[in-house]
Amino acid sequence: LLVTVNEIETKAVHSEFKRFTGEGAVPDPRDGCLYYNLGTVNDTSIYHTVSEMGSSSPGGMQQTVGKGIRSLAPGAVIAVGVAFGVNNEKQNIGDILISKQLALYEP
């Protein structure tokens, strides 16, 4: 399950999967949420959904990911994005960033 939070990220994910698979994203509403079936890559079904900004707000990442796990039972959940807080002198577009530590920035 891939998760994005804004239109730029969402368009980029859909565009790249369409380029790779040759198929467009297929809307798949489940349990009151909208998922997109992006196709199959290496025998793995890839789904996408959009979260609202923030982690604990209604519609935020915790709620969105929790619903996605219950609805789709994914093998992995990956937040795809523009890397809030990225250092453009150390990281480039396309780099994979893995957190060593997470810190809440919301109240």
C-alpha cells in the first residue's frame, strides 16, 4: 500500500505506475475509503490511497494507514512523498530516505 498526502505526490505515483504497467489506476472503494489499484509488479498487487496532512488528525496518516491495513492486509505500507524537511544539498529527487528516529511535530 502506497500512501501520499498531496496532489503532486499522487499524480507522480499514478503517472509512474501507468508508465510502468501500461494501465491507469483503477478506483477501488472499500470500507468507506478510496483505494486505487495500480496493477501488479513482480507478482505483487500495488494499491494507493491518499491521506490528509498530519498524523493523528481525522483523516490523517494513523487513521488512513489503519484503515488500509484492515481493508487490504498489505505486506508493506510505504509513505511516498516529497520528504518534508529534506536537505536538498544532501538528498536528490528519487533518493529513498529511511528514518532512524521519528518525532511528532503536531500537538
